[in-house]
Amino acid sequence: MARDAIEVLNETGTVKAHVVGHSLGSFIAQEVALQAPSRVESLTLIGSMAKPDGYFDAMCRLWQTWAIELSPEDLTRGGIF
């Protein structure tokens, strides 16, 4: 997704941008800054972390399990998402 964001900058002729990311978007914003630092005027991260902790890892494993074991109907009907 970071490559997609950089491609948007390319396609719009934007030389530098103020990059803001919230939650998952903050991880993408960090990747944009790492992959194209010369394109980032400023970086604002909201609800982010520099290194995933045990809780984050556990939640990712749970979401992965749900994605494998549950149908889209089960996920939406159960109010999970």
C-alpha cells in the first residue's frame, strides 16, 4: 500500500507531501517515509507503534484464524467486524 501511495504522488506530480496515518494507515505512512523519505515533508502518526507488542501479535493471529475459518457471512452476522 505504501507503493500505491507513492504512485499517487507520482501520478499527481506531487514532489513532497505531508503524510498522515491512523492505525493501520500509520504503518503504511511509516513505510512511505522509509521507502521515499525525500517525498515526505512531514509525518504524523496517530494510534501507531514502532514495534508490535505481544497483544498486537495475538490479535493478528486471531484475525488470521477468523479469516481462514469463518465465512464473510459469519463475520458480519456475528458483529465481529
